[in-house]
Amino acid sequence: MRLMVMFDLPTDTSQQRKQYRQFRKKLLNEGFIMIQYSVYVRVCTTRSAAEFLERRLKNYLPDQGIIQSLMLTEKQYSDMHFLLGDEIEEVRNSSKRTIVL
């Protein structure tokens, strides 16, 4: 299971830029990795773990902007097609990172 977070946050004022940096830092601290500008993803072991993480993210929301989340299965995520650019082969961005106990 993957949890993808996409966002579009305003950065017009210094306060908005601060909230943007804080939100992005919280995503990184929660284990998300950037797959595109303003698109972050994290591997979760189960759907309930992804739902729990989504609820945690609600504590970090800035005052303005748009933040969307999407839960994807490993199959759906692996069916992603690269139309331009090179696929990045990193362990932290693959299902090899998932350990089933």
C-alpha cells in the first residue's frame, strides 16, 4: 500500500512560505519521499496504517491551499508509466523496502 500526498500551497507571504516549509518538513519526517514537485509518497504496510498516517497528517495542515491524498496498492503504483524522463531505481522508493512479518 502506498499513500500519495499532492499539494498546492500558496507562497505569496512570508507566513505562507513558512507554513509550506513546515508542512514539507513534516512529510519528510513521516517518511515520505518526493516523486515530483509537490507530490510525495510513502510505503505503508496495510490500508489501516495508511489511514492512520493520513489522520496524522491532518495535524500538520496549513491554513490555506489544497492538499489531496490517494491510497494506492503496490500493483497500482507499479503500473505507473513514465512518459518522459528516467525511472529512478531506489530501494526507498520500491516495494523492496516493505518487510512482511
